[in-house]
Amino acid sequence: MSGDPRVFFAAERTLLAWVRTGLTVMAFGFVVARFGLFLRLVATQQGHGIPEAELHNRLSNVVGIALMLIGVACMILGAFQHRSYVATLPAADVPRSHQAIYPTMLAIVLAAMGLVLAVYLAV
């Protein structure tokens, strides 16, 4: 009896949707973190509000790093959820020509790169 691989591929599409969401949140976090630097540069050029601009820069950096960490969490949690769900599928539903580890590793590698970027922004 042959299984239905559509269930497996639906789970894989769900994982990739979590990866896309995590990448989007991480990118937004990076933009927010760098926007504070932009505000500080504008204040410096205009010659006023340097302490206030520094406060905005720090706040923007903290919010941006938090968003990046949320994006990392999305990818890691999605990867673990995918692995636990695929483990419950009958062997007939998982195509023999497909390795479930590849999309999971993609999520983990991208999450690790996000962590490195968050640490870079924090330092």
C-alpha cells in the first residue's frame, strides 16, 4: 500500500512558511536597529539633540535586536515542530527520495546566522 506524500509536503511547506516569517521579522529588526543610527546621524548634522538622538539609537537598537531574536525563535521552533511532526508520520507518507533533514538544517543555519547578526548589533 502506497502512502500519500502530500501530507509530508504540506508539513514541509509549513516549515518553509515559518522560515520566511522568521527571515522577515529578522530583516525588519535589522532595519529598526539601523534606523536609530540614521536618526543619530541626522541629529548630528543638524547640530542639536545629540543626547536625545543617542537615547533613540539605543532604544531602536534594543527593539531591533529583540525582533531579530523573535525571528530566530520562529525558525528554531518551526524546525523542531516540523521534526516532531514528521517523526509521527507513517513511513509510507514520507517519500523515499526526500530527506527531511535538509529543510530543518536550512532553518537552523539561518537561525544561527540571525543570532550572529544579533550579537554583532549588540556589540
